Amino acid sequence: RVRDTGSGIGGSNAVIVLLDGAPVYGEFDPEKDTVTWTPRRDLVQGVHRLDLHAADRAGNRSMGKWTFTVR
């Protein structure tokens, strides 16, 4: 979930998703406070890193990072 109860998230361009360091298109849904991304093709096996950067309308920034393994 991505949410800001103060000024609100600055829109879809204020959310950046990186997979293994490369930008991918993450779709921000402000009504559900969620970001979704669906790969266009199967990911290679192994460990992957997903980074999410978000900014609110006041200019505050936050970041989350996750790793996952494709088998």
C-alpha cells in the first residue's frame, strides 16, 4: 500500500517502481492506495529486487525495498 493521509500522493508520476535497478511501469490506484505491476514476460529464475519510491504533494519521499525469488 502507498498512502499519505496529509497532502496525498502526488499522482502516478510520483510513484517509481524499479525491478533489479531498471524502471518498470507500476500503476498507482489512488482509490485503493495500491501500486500494481505485471511483468510482460516470465522473469528469469533467481533472486530479484523490487524498489518502490513515492512522493507526496508536499514533496516528502519514501522508499520500500523487497527481494523475492523466482524458481
